[in-house]
Amino acid sequence: MKDVILDYIKNEYLDEEEAEDMKLDENTPLISSGIVDSFSMVSLKRFLEKKYSVSLPDEEATPQAFDTVNNIIALVNKHKR
Amino acid sequence: MYPTVVQDAYRAELASIRDKGIFKEERFIHSPQAADIRVEFPSGAALQDVINLCSNNYLGLSSHPEVVAAAHRALDERGYGMSSVRFICGTQDLHKQLEAKLTEFLGTEDTILFPSCMDANAGVFEAVLNEQDVMIADRLVHASIVDGMRLCKAMQDTYKHADMKHLEQKLQEHQDRRGRLIITDGVFSMDGDVAPLDQICELADRYNAMVFVDDSHATGFMGKTGRGVHEHCGVFGRIDIITTTLGKALGGASGGCVSGRREIVELCRQRARPYLFSNAVPPPIAGAALKVLEILSKTTERRDKLEANTTFWRQALHEAGFVIKEGDSPIVPIMLFNAKLSQDIARDLYQEGIYVIGFFFPVVAAGQARIRTQMSADHDIPMLQRAIEAFKKIGAKYGILGLDKKGIIEKYGQ
């Protein structure tokens, strides 16, 4: 799951130059660092819901919950079962 | 009742804004808006005459005698305010004339005035789209568009800034929706770059999508006759929704509009909440805006001068050794990358009689701090020569002349 989400973030949010410069891993802050802004976060939420067949309630899809790939994995797993 | 616990929380928030260095302070201008102004800053300091490089007064019409006279005339003949929303008893002949003139100027089918372009953007999406539709926006669109999209039930999506491959991917992905609306600024206000509207219109045709452009930083001067980015990119008449402002090049007071397809404008008249629930644009503003459009329809002299000033300014900054964002618009950002450096240089330039503002995260992306300069038709070359001398002096003081992005970051960090 980790690599799938990291790949999605690289393709969806970084341009080529940034993707080369930046070392992105599961602990990299996404929202607080400005890589993903809250305006653009909706496509990530939709991607996760479709890919993992989950429904992430809006009140839980907070900037904190989406701030690192590890946080995202925890959120998806919570709703998976 | 103002509970202490609430007051304390507000104070803590304000302190945190100050601590982060993003507390906004107003500078008091003791003169009309113009290329050279008299400023009190900080509050209580002696007045200083400065060259203004940060207003949106692109065509220098904010204090133009003919525009001021037209406002006076409308004030005398039609009064000060309407004390009503448009559809109750707030529509004058001036409003209908202005809407018709804007329609003609922008090359659309119809136009509806709003109190501001912020209000136009806040109201238009909700009025014309529903949950069957999708809005696909450039990631750097203006905050008012982001707010307007949030008020709308249609699905939201975004594409990487000006990235046509990414936009195409999104259009393919959303072919199952009833309607698709591509949303972009014409000129992006922080970078001064121009949306590739020709390519956007092509994709829109291919994927059956509508196009929305906020042309606030373009109406009046982009394109050979100043109609906007749609003229600049050769797609005049092909934009479904244009929003723009009277608060920048077109006189600079306030007011905005939605201009575009007849049905879309009519739906705004029926449903757009900022239109329905706020007062009509005041008569002096409507009268003055009509005069502005008359001036601009007669001659392209002012937009031509603005273009010449912009060419001079971009060239002069290049030659001085600054890193600037390339583009065709009168918005010319000087890239400094480091937030503190942008503030220090703006402060020193003020001491040299140049009024500019440094921008940094979160107003622009992290590590992209800059000083944004904006040209006006009110500037003249000697004025810009004085400004460039000041930039060179301060640039040399900080040792950044001739350095590229990497060099500046090595010296000051990002």
C-alpha cells in the first residue's frame, strides 16, 4: 500500500523537477510542508476510496490524518474492515 | 458577553500570527492611488514619497481625471447608493448599460454585475453546477475561486499548474459526469504567467468541457486591444464563463462580473447568492466604469504603454542580474526564495523610495519567496530607471546580483 500511495502522490502532486529533487517517503509531511494543499487533497481521498474500496468520512479526512503516508495508511486500514 | 476564555484564545491566535512573521499591517497612503504616492509607514512615521510598484492600477485609470469626472456626474445624476439589491429596486439604466458594454468588450453573450469579483467567484459555481458535474481547477487559482468551489456541490478536482497532460488525464477520468468545467485564472497573480487558453480550449472541445477564466489580472490590457487573455491566446469568443473585476485595471474601485453564455448569466441572476443578497454596485462606480470602457474602446494607447513599460522593466531586471519569473504580463516577480530575504529587501527598498511587498509561504509555495512588482501605464521610463537603480543598490548590498536560484539558496537558504 505504501508504494502505491507514494507513487500516486509523486504523479499527482509533484512536477518532474520536484520529483527528482525531493526524497519522498512514508514520513514526509505532505500537507504541512505544502506538497499537497487542502484544496488538492480531495483527489487523494477519492483515489484511496476507489483503490481500497473504503469510505473515508469527511470529518476524519483532516489535514493531520493526511499529513504523512503512514497516517494515511492508518486511516485507510481503520476503515478497511 | 465576551467570555475571557474566548478573548484569550483570540489573543493567542493573534500572537501566533505575529510569531510566524505573517501578521499583515496596512500602510497608510496620503494621496490618490497612482504610480507615485505619499505613504505613512509604519503608523506615525514621517510621510515618504515613493514609487508604487505593487498596485493593480495597471492602466493608471484609478485617479484619471475623466474617470473621476464620470463618477462625479453619476453621483450627481443618479445618487450615491441604491439601498437595494438589484432585483428589488436596485437596477438603474447605468447598470444595464454597463452590463451591455462589458458583454461587448469581453466578446460574450451576456454579463451580470456583482459587488466584487470575489463575490462573482463565490456565487457562480453553485448557481450553475450540481452533483452530476465536475469542476477541474488549476492548482494555483485565486483563493476566491477555491472558496466558490467549496460552496458548490459538484465534484472537485485539480490539475498541476498549467500542466495540459495532467488536465487531459483528468478530463478523461471524468467523462462520466454530466458537465465538466475547466477552471483557471487568465493571468496568475503571484507568478504573472498566462494560462495556455488556446490549449485549454482545444482540450475542452475534445472532451466536451466548458471553460471558466478569471481574467481579473488581464481585462483591459492583455491582448492587442486589451480584451483579456482570451484575445492574447487567440480564443476570443470561445470562453464559456469569464469572471473579472472593475477593481484593478478598469478604474480600480470595486465591482466584478460574470460574463459568458446567456443561460449561465441568467441562472446567476436567479440563483447566485452574492448577487441576490447584496446591494447593487453604487451609481458612481457604474458611471465611472462606463467611462473606462469608452476610453479603452477608443484607443489602445494605455495598454500599449503598459506593454512597453513591462518590456523595459523585465529587460532592466535581467540586465541587473535578478532572477525573475518569465512571462508576458505586467506582474514581474523577483525571486528570492528565502522568506526573510524577501522581507529585508522590501524594507530596504522602501527606504530608497520604492514601494514593494515581499511574499512568502503560505501566500506562495514554500521556498518560493519573492518580491512581486507590477507595472502600470502611469509609470514612465525615468521613474522605472530610478526604481532599477534602487533595486541594483539593494541587490548589491545583499550580494545576489548575477546569482541564479541555486546561488541565492546556497547563500541564504530556502
